Amino acid sequence: MKDHQRIDVILGQGTMKDYHKINSVGERIEFVRKYKNLMKSQFAKSIGVTPQGYHSMVTGNNCNMPTALAIEYIHGFSAMWVVNGEGDMLMDSHEKLRGEIMEEVVQELIHFIKTKASVQVWPIKTEPGK
């Protein structure tokens, strides 16, 4: 089943274009769980909360940013969409991967520069006796 078909099934008679009409944080979190086809306890564990914590988020319509970022990172749904219902629902996986690769490259470059900066380089004599 393709993404848009799965979304249509979860939304019932709605269409993928209707995802922005999901009004509450709790409904958006439930939507993500159903989209990923996970049981409540599985989804809770995947984002680092207890089943009771998950229940509180859904019924209390609240989700803190670290949890929303976990949902984004693990399940590919925008943290801003989860918390505020704003922006695109699904993250561009290529953009996400590109960002992760860039971050890793930058960290390796920083490490390389720090390593080389701590090594003192002496000039090499090219002529004997000078």
C-alpha cells in the first residue's frame, strides 16, 4: 500500500490533502501510530515513553518538543506538524538523510582539524648541512 493510500485509509473518507485538518496533538500522535501500524505500547517504546506517558499525551493533547523530535527522527513525521499541526506532515527522507550525512562529515572534519592543529609541524630541510 502506498503512503497516500495508507493515509486515506486512516483518515476514513478524507484524503491525504486532509491531514492538516487533524485538530489536536493527541489525534496527530494517534495518526502517526496508526500510520506506522504499531500497537500503543510499541509506539510508546519507540519514542522513549511509557504506555502511560503515551496515553497522557494522546488524552491530554500535549507533546513536548523532545518527544516530537523523537517521532520525527524515528518515524519521519515533522515535529512541528505533530506539535502545532503546521507545515508538511512527512519529512523528506532524502533531506533528512542528507542532513545526517552532512552533520557526520562536519563532525569528522572538526575532529581532523583539532587533531592536526595539536601536532606541531617542523619545516623539512631540503639541503644537507644547512
